[in-house]
Amino acid sequence: MARAFDHRHSGHCETGALSALLRDRGLDLSEPMVFGLGGGVFFVHAPFVRVGGVPLTAYRDAPGAIVRRVCARLGIRMRTHRFRSESQGEEKLDALLAAGNSVGLRASVYCLPYFPREMRFRFNAHHLVVFDREGGEYLVSDPVFDHVERCPAADLARARFAKGLFAPRGLLFYPERIPRDFDLDRAVRKSIRFTCRRMTATLPFIGVRGIRYLARRMRRWPAKQDYADAVLNVGTVVRMQEEIGTGGAGFRFMYAAFLQEAAEVTGLPALRDEGRAMAETGDRWRDFAVQGARLCKGHVRGDAAFDELAAMLVECADREEGLYRRLLTIVR
């Protein structure tokens, strides 16, 4: 009989998997709290990096960054392993499960058979939790699904050792020590300062400056390249926002929820107001995505449509910059 596991649907795989692992060890942190402590809000537009032939636009940090920051800020000792072969990876996973551990894994979405076929794509940085094995199947708590899933051992091995960008190399991780006396107030304040400083940094392609940089380039896309390619660029920006993980708007809503919790932890009620402001910014990001989708589907056309999208990006950047600077004065 499989052991009990408290599975919960989450908004984002990395934060959901970490929250589940910690909860299984007795530390019940909400997904928004994990997201906020890990400095999950981010933005980068780097045209000098091409992914699939189009400029890189990302609303998330590198895979694993949130896990590392949460553990560092709370003093959690997280043990990680990578492997040379599928057999070594499976042997270690089975040994940990036999000892009663739930284990975090990084895997390829494309190779996980419980994903509907239309949702599979070659993304090697999906996070999930395995908590038991029954015969030839593993019991999987995948944060993006409503219920516990089953995955054949051979398929999970292929997913863990998929090749390509962010190749996981069998990565597994699990908490080895969780302190009970950490200062959550201090960790929350530190994480807010980290996020605000990074999002208002001076680098031209990161944070709010990166959002404005994307807006300037988006206005020029129809004149500088084939119109179909310009539309493809917009589609990539929107897809990264709405389909790859929780993305831009969803991350803003999650950070808004974190700020609501942070107000209780720190005793700073002003954080609630900023949480509401962040949720409103998330609404504007979602409006941008809807308008971008209309352009991609041909419902609107011409240079004016690109100008309108760019103006929406500038508005989002202005809203966020003001919010981050206010937050820095609140938690200084």
C-alpha cells in the first residue's frame, strides 16, 4: 500500500515541488511564500541569446535558483545528486524511497506519459516529487496536476536523463536538515530587498529596464524584419508569459499573494497595499498577453498594433518600478 502524501495542485512546478517536499518534512510553507522567499519575480530580454531562432524573453530565473535561495535563507540543508547513468539514478531514487523519503526530481515534460500529448514539449527543467514506488511504477506528486499520477519506471528514467538544454542528468534533491528556529521575518525582508534591487538594476536587459528595452525593440520589429517574423517574436513573448511555467502575469499574482502573507509575518500592513498593486499589474500583463494573441491570430494588424503592445509594456514597467521602490522603503 502506498504511503500517504499531501498532494496539492500548484501554480508553478519549482515552487510547488519545493513546498510539497518541505510540507512532507513538517514545514508547511505556502507556494506564494516559497516563491517570494526564492525571489521568483524576474524578467530578462536578451536578443543576443536565441532560442528556437527567436530572441530570449524570460519571466523566470534559471531552474533551481528558487530552491537554492529558499534553502539559503531558511538554513535548510538540501542534498542533491546527479548521475552518469539511468541505472545509478534509479538505484539511488529507490533507496531513498525505501527509507521513507519523498524526493524532488528534474525531468523533461516531453517524456512524461501522464502529460496529455498536446501539452508535451521539449522542456528539461520540469520539477516534480516522487514519494513511493509500486512495482514498475512510481507515484508522482506533479505540482501542475490535480491528483497523484503514476509513471512507469522506464519513462521516468528517460525523462530524468533527457538530452538538450538544461539536461537534468538524473538530478534529484531532498531536504537533509530543516531547522525549526529560523527567522522568517528576517528572511522575508531580505528576499523582498533582493527582488526589488534586482528588478530595478542598471543592466539594460534585466528587470524593469529590460521590459522597456523589449518595448523599444517591439516597436521596430515590423520595420526591421519580415512581418511574419515580427508576429512570431510577439507570439514567443506571449507564450513565455502564459505557457512556460506560470509566466509573467501569473508570477505577479503569486508575488501579490506573497506580499499579503509577508504583511502578517513582518507586521508591516503597507505590504498588503503593495500586494494589491502587484495584482493590478498582473492584470495589465494579462491584458498585454490577450492583445498579443489577437495580433498573432490576425485580428489586429499593422505597425499600430505593435505600438499599442509596446505602450502596454512601458505601463507595466512603470507600475513595477514604482512598486519595487516603495517596497524598498517599507522593508529597509
